[in-house]
Amino acid sequence: MATGLEARFEKYCAGIVGALAHADRAQPARWYLKGLMLPEERKWSQGQVLLFA
């Protein structure tokens, strides 16, 4: 079942990466999209600033 999900995600990524039309941005875009799908809490700089203020 995981392979089906991975295949769907690759198809999704391929559409977005194809729209970039820039070969050297393809892999970083895939990494970015994969990072967005991770189950961890999203980190953002404003939250970090509030922690250390």
C-alpha cells in the first residue's frame, strides 16, 4: 500500500516540478514537497523568535 501512496506522491511532484521548467530546481523542489508532508510540527521563524525573545 505504501508503494501506491509513494507513486501518487511522485506523480504529484512530477506535475509541480515540470511546471518549474528548470532542471537544477527539480530535486530541491522534491525535497521541499516531501518536507511539507512530514508528520512533524511545522517550524517557522517567527515561532523561533518568540521562543528566544
